[in-house]
Amino acid sequence: MRRYKALVDACGGFSSLLRNNPHLIIAGHRKNPRISKSVFDKAPLPTALFKDEALSVLRATPKDRRFDARYLLLRATKPTKPTKPTKPIHTFGFRMLNWVQVITTPTADTNGTCLLLHFDNKRYIFGNVTEGTQRAIVQRNIPIQKIEDIFLAGLVNWQNAGGLLGTILVLADTLAGKLESIRADNEERRKKGKAPRAGSDLVMPTLRIHGAENMTHLLATARRFIFRKGLPLSPHEVRNDPRSSEQSTSQPDWQDNNINVWYMPVHSTTSRSTTPRKRTHDEFVESTNGDKQRYPSPTYSSDNEEDRKLVDTVVTQMFNSDWNMDALIETTLHEAKLPAKLFVRNEKGHIQEYTGPLPESGQEVPDIPVLVRQPWPGAMVQSLPRTKPSNQSMCYIVKSHDMRGKFNSKAADELGVDKKERKLLVAGQNVAGKGGAVVTPEMVLGETVPGSGFALVDLPDASYIDAIVDRTEWSNPEIMKGVHVIFWNLGPGVVADPRLQDFMQKLSTVKHVVSSTDNCPNRLMLESVAAQSFKLRCIDRDRFPLPTYNNEVSLSNVPTTDVSPVYESSRIGKTVQFAPSYLHQDDKIVPFPDIEKMAREGLDENVLEMAQQARAKISDPEFLAKVEKVESDIPNRDAEIVTLGTGSALPSKYRNVSSTLVRVPGYGNYLFDCGENTLGQLRRVFGNDLPEILQDLKGIWISHLHADHHLGTASVIRAWHEETSQSNPSAKLLVASHVHMIDWLREYADIENYGFERLVTTVFHRYKPEQPRLKICDPRVFTEEETAAFGLKQIDACFVQHCFGALATVFTFPSGLKIAYSGDCRPSDGFIEIGKGTTVLIHESTFDDELRGDAVAKKHSTMSEAIDVGRKMGARRIMLTHFSQRYQKVPIMEENFEVRADAEGSEKAHLDEVILVAFDYMRVKLGDFRKAQAFLPALQKLFEDVQDESSN
């Protein structure tokens, strides 16, 4: 009891421990001045006081100690049933088909190389999990239900691992769906009096992720927006070299029933700065409410193990907690963290929503008891321990287990082995034969078949070459026996280095397969959407460009037609079989798609005839004159909307996730949301003109923190940073969003210097207290100097009904141009209010009208609801996007050029209304909406037989 009291005192009481720790978001932060340094600073962790296995006791970091905390308590999820062991049950492997296949190579669609290792009972991912990887997997129709291990190669940065978070979510949902299907099937069998199917396992398997330093930290930065219940996730960072000069072993570093894996971490031999960006002590993000959101100083804990334990616990909570969204916790009105939905109990004790005044309204509000939803556990950790960029690149050697030779039944008969005991010989045990003679396995089993496999080497640049060629594994016969192929993931210029060429020639018995931005063509990885784009171009060539690609030139603009005598260039579908025999199956290589041939198949002549009629119509001088007259008052008619990603939730064959670029000549380029692989979509649309697009990028708006709306932000910022560092190093990039998005960008900057220090951030995190129903925030008004830099006069925003922190916005330009963007939401009165008189509304249209119930349940909008929002705003033009299916039909509005001269505002907007539906790669100028509208009948005819493909 004394020890317990001492702990509480050392922590300043549990109130101080839980409420003052800066890593935890707990309302009512109050510093306790009574606590001073004590002998507990270096005392052993008091883990014995807590018998709960789910409770982690961590020593407070120096930052925590400034807030009087001595220890940090984190509750992990309850221990789950053990899944498949990571150590093999059998010394020898099973006989089954075993091969490795190239899934991605460096292209605009997928910026790295990913391999799929196949066993009949399990799959593994090796290499880069870049943005676009999961979409490529969908395009190739690769089943992922059996993937339980991901081995990340190379550095931990967004270029190599930008698709990891999205892939984890897809795996989690796929596995959960599989288990639910098994449960439903077993329940049906139970009702019919049948036993469950043999082998039906209702335990969610553990997803293990192996990688270099900072991998777990990268996962933890996403704690506010990535979470799944019931997915045990086990990250394993390789922080130390398992075969350093001091010790060398042939034993694998990881193994399961199928494979042995040897980790090969390598570091650059040149000194790289690992110092985080300079913006530290006094940095802040500008709030629209006038206060400064100050970031913590970059204090680094000397107790790294405790920091890592905290980060590991956060990741566990992200994927395997027992959190219940409907659970409510009690606090008080003044203590509740706002904005949040508050509940109170009425006089009958029933729970109802609180609608009274809030403390920040300026009124005198009593501190009454209220109920709030229990926060997501991972999101309660306000800040992570600081880390630094690492130059460690992960490489691997992978081999299957040795397989026993075939059992010789004839020899066993001659030796008098009982048939019941033959399985013991197969298991490696001795048995008794004729006359009690000892029979050993070697007497009845054929020669052992050695395991076989490959190596995967990732070298970001030439400074890593010496480190990899000097590895002891290459000269270890036990490790290298059976290694038939080395897959090389190489940075620009590395493949031509004489040291690497010499090393490849020395290992001439091994096949070398090289994947690089120098030697892999920038081919189309996503042929389905490319073929669709060709069809759309056949209808309206001015609005639907073909995606830029080149089958003979790489992303680095290097010709790829030369053949090397030393290595083979990696190609999509390249397959190497290891069992039952070693074989290169080049017949599985995916040929370059013939997009025109794919598009022409099934292209109805009636559609082409309707398109020809539309072209004739929009070329008519009388039509053009009417357009000029009606639209003469629309500002910036040369402004262009480029819909880069128009799908919802997940990338599919035909639609990438959300992103829209608006180009306003004279002011700049602006991105509204930035879903995964937005940069790849920009490359496909603009090709060699991309540098100019990036140089003129002035702002990025992120509507909310759902993964499909912002996982491409870091790579776009980095591309802008690299492009402008030489041409315009003083340039700044505006990023506006909820405070948690800015927090994520700041935290990720500890892992990679991608240009965060050059951002100007604007945060919307609080709405005006005098308008609680509309939830409108104070506008961000730009000074004259800021307008010159960013092209904007004002940004308005309001909170909308979708998820925590979801925002809609209106960008206003000095010319009077107003662009309203909804993000994801139900129809919003606040959005209608700030969007009054908008020039163009870009609104989500996730569901067809007949699925309004789904829209309400999932907090999205239907097509008619989105159009109604535009009409209430008085929007002159409406672009619908964010579809849950391949094509959303829109009623074709009757053209109206008879706009009365005295019509103004919303009345004129309604008379002049033009509505379009968005497709990926679509480009339309404000002044061309009516031209695009003329092609709607042909588009509807094209897609009239298309079934819902949202499951893709």
C-alpha cells in the first residue's frame, strides 16, 4: 500500500498523471505546481503494482516531466488467442506450389516495385508498398485474403511506403469480410443441423509488417484517422544489423512454416543530415480564431526503449482495441473538448442531445454534467516522442524450407517397417524394423531437396553500394544455397555504377532482375481506366485527354529499349517459380496494353453518331454567340477544373480516390483534397508539363481526415518542394484544413524532410459560437501581400455532417470568382450560407437517389441533394464527383439561353444552370461547361449498360 501511495504521489496523483500528460488529450489541462523532482526520476518502473496484463507502464519522457508526470499508463487491448506461430512446427517445408511475381514497377501509377510471394496456403508482400499499389492489385485481380506478412524494402519514407496505410485498411476489411462470411455460413449450417465446415477459422490472423527504422512511427502518426477493430497488427522494425562484424550467423532472422528470411539493413556510406527541419521552438499554425497553435519543442528522450514502447502501444490501439463508438463517458460542459456532440440526461434519466449555449459563446454557462462519446484510444495520444529521419534501407534474402526426399516404400518393406510407424520416419524419428533393428530416416527417404528463393535489394542511391556488396551473406554458402534470383530496386543512376555491375558479374550464377526509374518504361498500369478514357475521348476530345505514357521511355525520360548482358529489366507479371521446380515463367509477363483496341471493342456506332451531332452543335456560331451572351458576367471563364480522382472510399479500376485540381490563370493552381496517388494522376494528365503545374501550385485544401481524401498530400508537397527549391526557393505553399491534418504533417516531418518548413498552414478548428446550428468558422482573410503570394482573397469554411473535423469550404478570388467544395457530407445549411453566389460548386454525389437511406446512414449526399445545394447557393455551375459506382446518371437538363436581362443572383443562376458529372482525367473550363453538357446524351448512351462496379 505504501508503494502504491508513493507511485501516486510521484505522479502528482492519477489526476495529474492522466490529465496533465501532454501525450493524452484530456480536458481541463491544469499544471500542478506542487510537484518537484523526486527520487522516482530513475527508479525502476513499478510494473508489479499493476497485475492487469493489458496495462503498460512507461517512464515519462522529459517532455512529460515538464507537466509533472513520472509514469505513463496505457491500456492495451486484451490478449487475443494466439494465431499461427512465427516459428515453424516442422523442420522441413510442405510440398506445394511456390513462386514470386512482380506486381508493380516504377511508373506514374505506381512509383516503386512490389513482389508477391505465393504459397498455396499463404501470400507475402515484399518490396515497396507505394501509393497506387492497392489499385494495381485490383487491376490485376490478385486475391489478398491470405496475406499475413508485409516486408517493406528500402527507406521508410512516403515514396516507398505511401500506400501502406491504405493497403492495411483494405486487408483489414477483406479479412473481416471473409470471417463474417464464414460465420454466416456456419450459422446457416447450424440452423440446418450441420456441423461447421472443417478448417473454418474464426480468429483474425495477425498482420505482421517488417521494415526499417521509423516504420512503426510512420504507422503511429496516422492514429487520428486510421483505425480498425480486431486486426492484430505486429510491426517489427529491424533497428540492429543481425550479422554485424562482431557476430555472424547463418540462422534466419524470421521464419514461419513456409519461409526463412534474413534481414540485411544497409546504410549510406556518405554523411546525410538526419536533423529534423529547422522550424521548431516558436513555430505555429495560424488559426482562423486568431490564436496560435504552438508545437512542442523537439526534445528527444534518452530512454529510447520507452519511446518505442509508447509508439508500439499506439499502433496496437489503432488496430486491435475493444473501443465502442457508442460508449459515452461523463464529464462537465466546461471540461468537454469541443467541437463535439454533447448529451445530457433529462428529468426522466433519458439521454438526449444537448442544444444549449456553450462556454465559448460568451454567455455565463453553468458547468453541468454532460456525456460525450469515448474518444478513439489511439487518438488520445496527443503527440508522439520525436524521431529523426533514418538512412537505413532494408533488404532481404528469402528461401523456402528444405523439403524431405520422397519416401521409399519398397526400402521400408525390405527393412520390415510397420506401416503405422512410417509417419515417424517422415517426421525424423528412428523406428524398429526386422528383428528390432534400428531404421533411420536416411534409410528410407530420398535426398533432401534444399530450399530455394531470392534476394531483394533496395539501394536508394550509389552511396549504398559499398554497404550491400560487402555484406557477409553473399559469401555464406548456407545462406546463398538455393538463392536463384536477386531483385534489385535501384534509385536513379545506380544501375550504371561500375561497382554494382562488377558485383553482378561476380554472381553470374544468379539471375539479376533490375527495377528502376532508369530502365522500366512508364507504361500504363491501369489499363481499364485508360481504355475508358479513350472511349470518352472518342466522344469529346476536348474534355477527355488520354493519360500520358510511354512504353519505351522511363519516368526519368531515359530510353528503356537497350538490353543489358548483365541483368534483366523487371516487367509486370514476371514470375519465377521455385517449387516444384525452378522455372522462369516469362509467358506470364503482362504485355503492353493496346488501349485503342480495348476501347474500340463494344463502342456503339450510335454513341459515335450522337457525339458527332454534339460536335456539330457546339461549333455552330449561333450556339457560341448565345453562350458568350449568357456567360459574359462569369469571372475567370478560362479557369479549368481537372478531376484527378472521382471515386469514393477505395481506388477502383475506373476511379481513383478524391482529388480535384483547379487552375485559375493569373492566380495559381489549387488542390481540393489529395487522395492516394494524386501525384501519379497529375503525371498522367500533364506529362512533361507537370513541373509548370507544380511551380504554380499555391494551395491545398484537405476537407477531412478520411484516408481516401489526404494520403497523397505528403508526396505532392515533396514534389512541389523539389521542383521549386531551385526555381523559386522563397516560395511558400498554403495548406488549409482541420488542426489534426496539420498535426499529422508536422509529425510526419520528423520521418522525412519533405518540405514542411515551407508550408503556410491555416487551421479551422472552431465555429462561431453565435451560430451553433450553421457551424460556420471565422473566415481566413488574406492581406494584400498574402493575396499576391497565394492568389486568394478569402477562405470560408464550415463544419459539416460526416466525421469529426469534416469541413466544406469556399475559395474567393480578387476577381470575384468563388469556388465551393463540399468534401464528404450530408447537405449543409452552413455550406449553403457561405456559398451564396458561388461561381462553381464541386459537390460529392456518392449515391444514386434511390439509395438515400445509405446516404443518410453513411453521411453522404445523393445526386439530387447535391444539385439542390447548388441551387440554394445560386451556383452557376455544378460539378458532381465522389461516386460509389463507375458512372452516375444525371438527368439531362433542358438548355435555356433565354435568361432575362433583369434576372440576377440565384434566379439567374437557376436559369443558367449547367450540371456535369466528373471522370478521372477530365478537364473542363468554366466557359466550356455548356459545350461539355452537349455531350451528356452520348455519355449516357455509352454507359447505359454498365453495371455497378463499386466493388472493384
